[in-house]
Amino acid sequence: MNPMEKHNSLRHEDSEFEMNPMTLWRLIRKLDRIHKHVAIICFIINFFHFLVLTRERLRLDFAYLVLLTISFFNLIMSIGELFPIILESNIIYQIQVDCVGGRPYYHRLAVLCCNVASRISRQSSLFLTAFLALFRILCLFSPMNGWIRVFRKLSFKLIIFICSILLTSLYYPYFSSTQLVRSQGCEYNKQTTYKRFDIEFDKETGKVYTMIDGYSSIGFSILFISEMISLYSKKNHPIMLSKYKKDK
């Protein structure tokens, strides 16, 4: 086979793996519709869960207070995912179609705030889940520990305040590095009645915070699993010990 024929055969093989842009666009549209339905379902589930945990009898126990806080942050995360979908659905205002997909300033600002709130709420939920498992282990291994009495005095509002302050200070550089810029293009087409804006993320800062989100999620998940394993082994240790004594 001469070099030209070999080159043509390689181009033919590569073309078999090329995806049609229209096929990719249809896939994106389907995934977008799935995301919208999932966001609505998650909001309903988290809202119902939050209402159940706000019952007065459940609020007397510290573990349920932490669960209530986790549910609260999950609800905020769901709202942060759902509100941009509502903005795009022409319910709040009528979106005027242009060739670059620009949106009003308040629309872009709301989407940016929802994005940051979702990130903060997600990390708060992960942190509190790992903390609750650690608290249960501490109660089991050392029930008379002084830290347990300190934790039991914490209130629902104080837990939310501490988590919000810590994670808001962590994500403030991400929020401040993001800019809302005027949309470019469509100068010769019909202009919209509102000024069009786009969200411009700083690439380097975005990479750093994406890594923070990913590694913290993995870290909290590993910590939670290890805590559950130790809690399970501690609960089953007396049973195994009693069985060993009976067999002996």
C-alpha cells in the first residue's frame, strides 16, 4: 500500500468515529430535559424531607438537628439548581431570542448566585454528614466525653451560621473572580429591549474550585464510609465477643 492509499484509509477509519453535530445536539437537548425533571423531583423530595424533620419532637435531639441542617442545605442546593430553569422558562419575564443567547443582567447575576449557593450547600451537606457519623462514633466509644455535651448545646441556627460563614469565605474568591460582561454579536439583527450579558468565569480559578469540589467530595465520602465501617464493627464487637465466650 502506497503512502497516499494508507493516508486515505486512515481518514476513512477516523471518519467512522466522527459524531454528527446534529446527533450531539439532540443528545444535549435530551440530557437537558432529563436534568430539568430531576431538578424538580429533587426539590420536591428535599422539601418534603425538610418538613418532616422540622417536627417539634424531632428538634429536641442533636442528631436530628444536624439532619435538619443537612436537609436545609440540600433544599438550598435544589433551589439553586431549579431557579435558573425557572428563569429560562419565560415565567418570570419574556426571553427575547437573539443569535448569541444573551440574558439580562439580573438573570445572569441570579444564575451566578445560584451556582455559588449550590456549591456551598453541597459542601456543607457533605461536611455535616461526615460530622454526624463522627459524632455517633464519639457517643458510642466515649459517651462521657466533654465534647459531646458541647455539641449537644449547639442550635440549628448556629450550625447553619458556622457552616455558611466558613464556606462563604472559602468560595468568595470564586464569586469575585467571575464577571458579567456584555454579549458581543447580533449588532445587525433586531436588538433586544434589554441589555444582554454573559457570565465570564476565570479559567484558572474555575479549575482550582472544581478540584476543591471533586477532592472534598471524595474525601468526605471516604471519611463517611470509614466511619460507618468503624461504627458497624463497634456495634457488632460485643455480639461477636459474647458468641466467642459461649463457644468457649
